[in-house]
Amino acid sequence: MKLRRWAAIGFGGYVAYAVASQINWGYYKHSGDDMAGKLAWPITDGPDEESRAEAAALAGEVCGVSLPDFNYRDHAAKFVAMAEQAEVRHFFINGRYSNVIWLGVGWKGRFCMARYAVTMKDDGRMSPIPWRLFPFPMFEWLYQPSIVEQHLIERIPNRPAAPEGVQSLFPGECVTGEIAKGDTVRFQMVMPKFGQKVELHCEWDHPYGRCEDFEWKKDGKIMAKNSDEPGGGTYLVTLRAPSTEAKHYVLELFWGEQPSCQVPDGWTSGAGEALPDNR
């Protein structure tokens, strides 16, 4: 009986140690970008019928109208998902953690943006096989984060007002188009202040790729580089095409992961050839 008792105590202690070794009290951290990606997953998931239906339903909820033909893989589709908190923490390994996600979708000339409250939980389990035995056994936790709650906080119906001749954009909205020889286009983005880095991505077609002649300002002051940390404020971006040729462009201002955006029709590669329609 004593042997059984000690064996049970030893086994129980071993299990308790295995669980306790995974806790790391107060240090469970999760990326806001990963949480944003989880919310947007129905849009970026596989091309099967069920996935397309889920993507269309989520895009329709963001816009507040039915978009039954929405297809992320279509050339006309755009999306962006950005978290207000770059990182969230929780105390217990199976504890819930929450964030607010800005989700935007573009489809056939329309772009819509909404804010979602997202709560996630790790439904993972501990591996029964230790990945290390000495000097102490360590067991790997097999993570499986999932969304347990999500609800629409608000739709952002309108872009902020902009000066005459300036196109207003939503945060993270990708805009594409063509600038005629020697012409100028201007864009304004009003970005919230969450303490995260705001980045500018600007690209135009053959021969250089990155925009060569552009200017961007924050609250009236010229920015010296293509990022702003901590970001937030009113940004004005000016693009100028050279006098010798027109330029197709892709422009987006965002925080977190770079938005998904297709190049415009007529875009040429570095070799001077137009990209195929199935890009």
C-alpha cells in the first residue's frame, strides 16, 4: 500500500510539475496582427464554396449590404485588418484575451471599414512527450488559438473631409490608379493614435518600382522617412509623375501587417511588360 501511495504521489507530482512548467504566470502574450488575421481568415481562406460564402458574408457585414459575389482572389478585391493593440497579455494559459480590430474590404469600386471586438482563447493541449528530459523534463504546449466571440462595434461610413483636389482615404485603404505625364495626385489619411508605427507603402510601375517623386506630411510637417512611430494624425501624400511618362501607382498607409492590394490595370513589370490578368 505504501508503495502504491508513493507511486501515486510521485505521478501526481510529475503531472503537477508538467502543468506548472507551462504556466509562466503573467507572461502569455499574443500578437495583435495574429488576432487581426484570425478575424480576416474567412476572407483569405481557401477557394472552396464554403469559404467563398463565409468571405462574402463577412464582407457584407463590414459594408452593411449583401455582397454575394465577393471573391478575395478577384483582381477587384482588397482587404486590410489592423489591431488597435499591438500585443495583448493574459494570466492563465487558457485565459481569454481581447482586442479591437479594424477590418476593411474593397470590392468593385466600393471600400468599407468597420471595427470589431474580438475575444480569443487558446484551445490547445500539452504534448504527452517531453521535448527535454534533463536537467528537468519540459513539455511543449500545442497552441490552438480560436475566436470565441466577435461582434461588430461600428461601421465607419464616411471618409474624413479633405481639402479640394485631395482624395480622402480610410486607414489602411489601398488606392491604385494612373498619373498622367507631369501630373500630381494627392491623398489624405486620418490615422488614430494607438502608439504603433504607421507606415507608408508607395510603389509605381516600370522602371524603378518604388515611387521616386513623392512627399508626405504629418499634421503639416514633412516626414523624412516612410514610417512614423508612434504614429497617428492627419497625413497628406503627394505623388508626381515624371514629365516623360505616365505612372501607375499603388499607395497605402497602415499600421501592423501590410494590407492586401492588387496592382492596377496597365501596370508594367521591370521588364516593361504588362502583368497578366490573373495576378
